[in-house]
Amino acid sequence: MLLIYTHKLTPRLRYAFKHMFTRVLQIPIEFTTRIEEFIAHGPLKITYTKQALQNEFFVKSNDLLFEQGIGDIEINMQQWDDTPCFFATNSDKSSLPFDIFAAAFYLLSRYEEYVPHVKDMHGRYPVNESLAYKNKFLEQPVIDVWAYKLLTVLKERFPDLKAKPTPFQFTPAISVPLVFAYRKVGILRTVSGTFGDLFRFRLRKVLLRYAVLFGIKKDPYDTFDDFINLHNTYNIQAIFFFLFAKYATYDKNISVYSNVFRALIKSVSDHAITSLLVSYEAFYDFDLLKKERKRLSDLIHRPIIRVMQHYNKLDFPDSYRNLIDSEVKEDYTMGYPDTIGFRASTCTPFYFYDIGSEMPTALKINPVVTTDEALKLIGDKDQIIDKITEIGKAIKSVNGTFIFKLHNHTLIENEWKGWREIYIKTLQQFGTKK
């Protein structure tokens, strides 16, 4: 057990240290503010404060973990070997050149998203406002990299220190905002869609629409058996997030009362983890969020503990407070919809820290590193596969979790040409063929 001495024990400090040591490195830790207890402890101990006590492993602390609320923080980026870092210690006595614990808290808590900023048309935090984007480390899980660099330095001082990191994990998170393209969408949507396709001379879509409606062909969005079979083949556990809400401007799934829709969800839930894609409307309506969760839970006869927000909507801290009040346990929205990268600069699931109330919570945040939409912008199939390999290599090097968000329509060859091959090669890389 590693003992950490500090002059003031705060919720922020506990949170940052526990993520780095307990979650990333799997090293048990304890804290103390008593000097005599620290001195009496065995060799495995470090100090995190302004001044070293003796000749121990010492990290000079930044003020951030001892403050409350949001302040105006000046950040100067520098390098720790080949890794971006900030909050330099500027001390010859400090065993680390940077206060990586304060920096980790800044990134994990999404401190910058509490600061006033310009939002996009859906009220989302834009990627180009982030520190990681501006300083070109968005595609690096720097918190995990810092943790392993810290481990290297610690083992030089404490050769007997043991870390037991969790193994690398690959998790497809499949968003289902529209379960069918043509089937069961209703007369008005069928007629308007037909005229829209005719107006744009998309005759193949017209023919496909009516082939589906007359039962000649399978609906192109009904790819669930394909996904399940592929995941079973490569021993991959995926999560399906179904939009199960009334029709609205941004929520266009079919009726939640459709027996065909309900039967499909129940069938998928027999083979894979099935959860809720929170509707656009429920983002603003706490009672509607509870209603959607209960409706889906009653259908599959399982509690809905995981959610993903439709359109990737997040608003700190209200979004996560609503999920907590609704007794949601895990969220899969921490990522950018059309940009590859680590929004919270980690590939290890972590817990939401509410800066407004200055306390950690029990809501587990599962960071999404990329989406099919972000990868599609690359264009070339081989380059997409290379990028997925690159991401996987970076995450594997720190024993992280690779969460890949895609949609049920991603496997449609006429719209997403080459993506079936891309996805199969992805599963071959990160799965184990039975």
C-alpha cells in the first residue's frame, strides 16, 4: 500500500490520486495529513504538498486540488520527454517536473467545459475550444501515459512496487436512432420520402423502399443479426443503445408501441447488452428521461443502468446530475461526434466529479475515442483501418478501454461502402475468433 501525505486532504485530491493509482495502475493507496504517521510508515510513501519533508519521493503541488469552484486558470503547455504536460512544478526537489495530479483533475473533471464558451447549434461543447485540440494532444490518452511514466519513476525509487493494470478492452457502442429506414415508419413519412427521392432522381431508393414495404427485401437498417453474428464470431461484447421515444424534430425512430419494434429490441437483448439512447427531448426534461428508462426497462425486464445521449449532447454539470437523479450508473457520451480523440484525455473509465458541489459521484463515465462518422471523414478505407490500428495501439500501450461508437446503419454497403470490411478487420484486431 502506497501512503500519500498532504497538508490538506480535499475531495479533488482524493479523486485525482484514485484515478491515477487505483483505476489506471491498480495500486492501493491511503492518505494522511499527519507527519508522524507518514514518517512511521514503511518505504512506500510520497508527499504531495508545497515543501518536501525530508528526502522522500516528493511532488510539488499546484493549488488547483486545494481550491473550490471555477477560477481563471492560466495554462502553459510544455513537454515531459515526448508527452505534453502542464502545471510545471519549477522545483529541483520535486520528483516530477509537472503536477500531473492537478492536470489530470483539470482534464477529467472537464473543468474547461464549466467555463463560459460558445456552443454549437445543438448546445454542445465544440472540440476546437478544448485544450487538447488547441495543443494537439487530442488523440493521446495523456492521463494514462502520465500514470505509466509516474510508475516508471516510482519503480526506480521503489523496485518492489507492484501495479496490476486491467487488461485492454474493446467495446463497440452501437447507437440506434432509427431502427428501420422504410419499414413501419408510417404513411406520411413513406409518402414524403418517396416524393423526396423522386425529386432528387434517386430511383434505386424508391425501388428499395417499396421492395422492403412489400416484404421482398429486408430493411437496410435492420443489421442487428449481422452485428450479433460478427460479435459472437470474434468474442466481442457490444452494447446497443436504442432510441425509445416519441417522434420529434430530432428523434425520428418508429413508434414505441410498434410490436415489430418491441420484438426486435427484446430479441437483441437476448444476445447483447441493451440500453437507452436518451432522446433529444429528454435532455431538457428530467421526467421524460425517467419515463424513457422505465419504458425500455419494462420491455426487456432488466434495469437500464447505461445510457448514451442522442446527438452527443452534454451540458456540465446538469446533464450528469440528471442521470444521477434518475439512478443511471454509466454514461457513454464522453466523446466528440465527428472528431477522433479523448475528450477527457483518458481511455480508462472514470467517475464524474461535480465541481458545482465539489464531490465525486457514483456515475461512471466511459470515454468514447472515435465514431464511425469521425472515421468516415478520412475517406480512404485503408487509411481508416490504419487510424483504427493506431488508436488501438495507443490504448493497448496503457491497458485502456477502446470504446468505438457506430450506428446500426454503418454496415449498409450502398451508403457506407467498404465499412463492413473495415468493421470485420477491426474485430479481427481486437477480438478472438472462436
